[in-house]
Amino acid sequence: MDTDVSVINKAENEADIIAKLLDQNKGFNRVSHRPALEGVGIIRPVTEYEAFGSRSSAFNGIMAALEDDNVNIIGVYGMGGVGKTTLVKEIARETKENQLFDEVVLVAITQTSNTKLTKVLIILDDIWEEEDLGALGILPTDEHKGLKMLMTSWKLVLLKLMGSQKSLPIDILKEDEACKLFKNVTAPIGERAEFQYTAKKVAQKCEGLPIAIATVAKALKYKENLCEWEDALEQLKPSEINFRGISGAVYSAIEMSYKYLEREELKIHFLALLGLGLFRDLDTIEKVLNRVLTVASELKDSSLLLANSTPECCDMDDVVCDVAISIASRDHSWLSLGKENVFEGWSDEESMRNYRLISVQKTKVSELPDELECPNLNFFSMGSADYSLKVPNNLFKGHRCLDIDILGVFVNLEILVLRSSGIRVLPKEIGQ
């Protein structure tokens, strides 16, 4: 009996302690922690950001809009390569550092975000067409009073269609800012007296676009001969190609940096980022991996891959990617299309017969041909294209380099990727 009384008294004492603790901590608004939402490393300092005067107006305008309770959707617009992504990354870092929002989520619009936190800033970067926010998992701002959205696009009209209440332009750098950025990247060589005139002219040819300036500066950073700088100046001629809001100056700058890559292996790797015949001298996967990582490191040093690229994922700026696609299509008989392209050129038999690589990842393809006539083809990828697209049974009929049904005659096949294909059984001929 005494034991029972003792247990009851102990329980009552513990209950009193728990009740006091609960009373002291009524302020708890959650007892669990959500997994971190996907982003792009926005909390660390943005090394590419320079607080130039021409950026301060847009930066201050965005920060003011974020603190305005009457503004929920904000837009930033400007041509490709002008620095929209870099600016909003710095905004994200600043708002998180100053605790203006409970969570800051930066997503590319090809990703999805679904969050119901108390006070959230969602940044949608690089919008190229009107998006259904509901399909992206984003609640309407009138239903979620703590939600604000910051969007970037190359076209003001797209921001308005997406409901932007305040849209701010981000312009090119002023001439003195462009020269300063160029000198900072090329230092100490770029600071030498004999390089000053050419450095200024090269910066001017980049037309105030940060991505063009940084790309050219990285290519010249270790060139100690003035003649090499003057040759670069000669190469920086405005390109006739102007697509997806990319200026000729940006295209020309990226193409020049591509030409400056010292090894052909680097050039092909930049265009394909695949092992298609690049490493025939290596006999183990480990050796190939080491070579790939070395190549990727060199491409990062040339500003052709983003600095936050990892061994698992090579990250490329959208503008640089577009230029790579253009060069590959023009110089290497590759049909490589991005997510904004619409392709209906299967009937062009003469062009199709010359293609050695076809990649239509995320491309808008209306339909596939009944039979593909590409005798030189050694790589075909639909990647993340529309999975509702019907694939004809005879698409690769008679094709001796590429056909899942006749793997035994794949004498040229080096890489076979079946990711997300739904294929569960392979024919015995794969052993050949």
C-alpha cells in the first residue's frame, strides 16, 4: 500500500513539473522541423555579386517592396546575362540574414515548391513563359498573407501576366563599373600599365553585361602577352545570332572563351558533358571519373560552369548553355535543343541524315517520326521530354547503331542510359 501511495505521489509531482513547463513555453509554435526545401545555396555569400551603383536602385527597390505589406508579387527583368540571378541571390541572402522571412526558397521554375510556412519569400528565377503557380505548388498570395514572391524574367510582359505588382528593371553596368569588374577579375596582369588601353576596350566590347565581362576576363586572366589580349579584342565582334534575349556581346564572349580552351577534350566536354568517345585511353571507371572531375574543374575556372558545381551535378548558366547548344548544332552536326525550343523538323531528311547526336531533353516535341533516318546517329536522348509523347514502334527500324531491340549489333555503343524508361528486361544480345 505504501508503495502505491509513493508511486502516486511521484506521478503527481512529475505532472506538476510538466504542467509548469508547458505553461512557461506556451510560445512554442512547432515541435518538429521540416526537411530543408530545395534551393541553390542562397545563404552563403554570393561571390559574384558586386555592389555597383547601377545595381543599388534595383536592390533597394526590391528590398522596399519586400517590406511593403501591400505588395506581394515583385518582378525583376532584363536581358540574358545582365545579372538577374546574381542579384536575387544576394536579395535572398540579405533577407535571410536579417530575418525578414521565416524561410527563403529559391527555385528554378522547372522545380516545384510546396510550402505552407508562416512567412515565406519564394524566388522564381528565369521565367521564359507564363507559369501556373498552382501547378508549381504555390498558394495564391491572397490566401497566404505571409507569402511574397520575387520573380526574374527577360520580359516585363511575362512578369505582368504572372501578377507582378511592382517590376524593376536591372540594366547593364556603367562603363566605369564594367572596367572595374574586368580589372578585378584579371588582376594582377590586368592592372599593368601596358594592358590598360586594351582592357578598357575589351570591357567596352562586352557592353556592360556581367556574364560577358566575367567570362572574357577569366579567359584572359593568365595571358601575359599583350598580343593575346589584342587578339581577344578582335574576336569580340557582335554575333549575328540573337535568341532568347541573349545579346550578341554575350554570345561572342562565351564563344571566345570556348575557343580559348586549350584542349579539344575540354571543348567537346563543355558541349556534351558526356563521355562520348572522350576517354578511350582510360580503362577503369575510377580513372574516367578523375578525368571528368579535372575537366569540370577547368571549365569552372573558365566560367563555363558555375562555381557551385559539384562532382554529382555540373551546373551551367542558362545563357552559357544556350550558347553551347548553338555551337554544338552549328559545328558538330548535333541536334541539341533546350526546354524553350519547339521542334518539328523530322521531315527535313537531308539535315536529319547528318546528325550524329540528338538530344531533345525538355523540348516541346509535337510528334516523333514513324521511322528515324539518321545513319550516323550514335546518341539519342529524350531526357525529360513529354512522357505522354507516343514513340512509334519502328522509330529505329533498320538503324544499326541505335536500337533497344537489336542490342547485339550495337558495335559503336558506349553509353546506354535507361533511367526512367520503364524497361525491366533486356535481351540476351546485350552481352555482345
